[in-house]
Amino acid sequence: MMYGPQQQPPQQYNAPYPPQQQPAFAPPPVVIDVGRDAKVKALIGGSVAGVIGLMAVFSALAGQTTGGAGSAVAVLVLGLIFLFIGLLPIITWRKLSRPRKLVFDAYGVRWDDPQGRPWAAPWAELSGVGISRTQQRRVKLADYIMRKTMVRLDLFPADPGFRGRHPDLEHLWEFHTVKNGYRLPLGSNPKYIPVIEHAMRQYRPAIYLGIRDEGFMVGLV
């Protein structure tokens, strides 16, 4: 399935989004709390890694490993690595815990990130919005149990002047593999897909481009 920017006639644009009064009877905004989900994932992953690390270090120091001194040292080093991974959420907590929300409403789509790079794109200035999805290649048995699916939101401007009017989006321009558009990575969160689809069908079904599968995962984007 292919998707890309759709041709639309030139439009006149209002003041920067969103200065207008909320229209009557507009459906409530659709909000994805990306920051909260990132914190939960980091805490769970850090806790699991920390427990594994503690168990490995205790086993090595208590002489509960088999294979002699070399094996004990290897287990100890592995345990320290897992302990460090478990401490990463604490070390990066300030960045990890900052509020980040993806919001769809009657005026457009916006990224609420008070401590980072917020941006907003009105519907009138977009020719297409799509979801790109990449699945992790199945190599190990664990990949069949917990298979990562990377999700991104792709935005395509309606006219060439969009980039000049929205410099706050420049860091997302042609990011990863998207062409002539913007890409917002949302991590391994396949649960976001039906939420985004609902929001697009509620507010702008005419410019919703659907889901594009990009094959197997190559990196972490």
C-alpha cells in the first residue's frame, strides 16, 4: 500500500494554530500520553534488569556459580551490566519524566512538550496524515513472544510554504525514510495505532492515508 501527499487546491490560512474559539459541538480531543507510557515502560524494564543484576552479583559473590573462578567473574560482570541498566531510568529520570502528549482536536494535530520541542499543525495545512509501522524481525524464540512494533506518525504538508511557516517541525522533516513530509517516532507502541485511526476518522477522514508497513526493523527508530 502506498501513501503520500495528496494534491489539494491552494488555501488561505488563518493565524497560527490554535487562536480561534473552539467550535460548538466539537468532539473532545483525542490525547495520547506518550510521556506517561515511556515512564511506565522504563520503570518496568529497569526493575526487571535490576533484579536480574542483583541475583547475578549475589550468586557470583556467594560462590553459587559453577565452572570455577572464571565463570564467577563472568557472572559478576554480567550482573553489574544488568545493574547499570536497572539504574538508567534513575539516571535519566529528568528527561524521561517530562510531560509529552500527542493531541488531535478540531483544529489539527499537535505535540505538547513544554520542556522539549512542541509544535502544532492545522488540518487546513496538511494534505495527508498516515501511520508507518515496522515490525521486529523474528530471530530468537523471545521475538515470537514479545515482538516489537515501531510506530510513527507521518504528516504531509499541503503546500511548499508549510516548512517556512512551521520551523518548529523542522527536526522531523524527512526523518528516517519519509519523503516530502514529517515523521514523529512514537516508539514500540502498537496500541497507539487504533487511537490515531479513531482520531483521524473523527476529525479528518479525507486526508487519512491509513497504515503503511515498512517491512522488518533495521534500527530502533
